[in-house]
Amino acid sequence: MKLVRFGPRGGEKPGLVDDGGHIRDLSAHVGDIAGDVLAPERLRRLASLDPLSLPLVEGSPRLGPPVAGVGKILAIGLNYRQHAEETGATVRDDPMVFSKAITSLSGPNDPIMLPRGSEKTDWEVELAVIIGTRTSYLEPERALDAVAGFAVINDVSERAFQKERGGQFIKGKSADTFGPLGPWLATRDEVADPQALDLWLDLNGERRQNANTADMMHTVADLVCHLSQFMTLMPGDVIATGTPAGVGLGCKPPRYLRPGDVIECGVEGLGRQRHEVVAFSMAGVG
């Protein structure tokens, strides 16, 4: 099942994508795609509905992030070997963990706005994991039981803020529009193996990132298990599992985003995103 949220920012409604690729309105069955709606039994109930019995959403509405009520966005650094090599970073046994502000979330086709003073804004296509149940201290073999589904996320990063402003990654990861998520949340049964998915990113029509999640040093199950040892994971929490090689920082010379650039990216089976890069504007903040 592919779950979406459609409509204007702040006014999104819940929906699902039928076999023909059309959005069907779920508003009569759930208030939003959030909280206990992500629990296994609630997802099974939604999956039992006949999509053709649901109201058809006409046209091509804006899509918002496919999950609401996100409490935290946790992200993993240097989880692909070639990406670690291109950045010249030292890889440690434990995964590198940082966070993004939830205010960075945006829709899968919303513009990416360069923050004020940005000089080194970069792209990072990633597989996102959406938690479905409250959980902590998971065993590795049960880690995926806590997962509601998967989505595409672009972990947009301002490298100067990240690396040159006191060493706190969250500063470079949290600007408004720096967390486009979606287009949909694919429930766990839609993804046979999260370690066998192609992911890619194009900048102005040129392929920049092209990899497979098999190259992760820490698997999805490992990451969910690891994070649950340090904090309680809640329904709707998002885990960005790391990006492969091909980021702007790794180019020679480095290549960063400028107004007018167009980014397209996707993960196998999870859809694609398209973003126009725009200059900073106070009208686009908040």
C-alpha cells in the first residue's frame, strides 16, 4: 500500500495510490497518516479497503510529506563506503548519528530554498524509514517489526553551516525545505528487501548519484536496532539511512546548488521527487 498526503501545505488530507497510479481520498477512514494509524493493525485495516470504493482525487494536487506528526528526524552519516571515501572521512564501527529539525520537512515536489547566507548547499538522496510503533531496546531480528514503511528523502545539507560553524551537523541540515519526503510511504510489505533498492539523483538532467542500498555498511535493521538502544522510537519518526557517493562536496571542484537548478531523485519502488532550487525569501520561511 502506498500512502500519501495531498493538498496545500498545512491542509493536507490522507490518501492512497491505487493500482492505476491515482490518488484516492482516505479522509472518511482516518484523520491523517500519523500516530496509531501507522500501527500494524491499523495499516492492515486500511489495506483491506477496496481502493475503487474510495473517492477519486481529481487532477494533480500538491503532495506533502506522506506522514504527519513527525516527532524527530534521525539521520545517518557515512553509511556508504564510496561516500565516506569521497569526503575523506574516517569510518567508525558505530554509525554516525545526527538529527534534522522537523521544520525542514517539505513535500516531494516543493522548491528547495537556499537559506540566507548559503554558499555550499548540497544534495543527498536517501532511503527513509518510517517508524510505526513505540519501541526501544530492540533485538536485531525484531527491528523491522517496528517499521511502518519506507520513503524517499533528500537530506539537503549546507556544508559551510555543517562543517565551518562549530561542528554541529544539525546547523547545516535543518533549514526550511531541507527535508523533502515522499512522494508516498510504501508500507513494509511493498519492499521485499530494503537492502536491494536502487537509488539515484540527477542535477539539471545529469546523473550525479547512482547506487544500491546493498552498499550500506549498516543495514536498515541494524540502524533501527542501534537507535533504539539510545532513545524511544515513536510512530512517525523518520530515519534517513545515509547517502551514496556523488554529492556536490565530492566533486572536483565541489559543485553546490544555485537558484534555477533542478534536482530529480528517487528510490526503486518508492517514487521520485522533483525540486526547483530557489533563492532565499522570507516569504518561504515557516
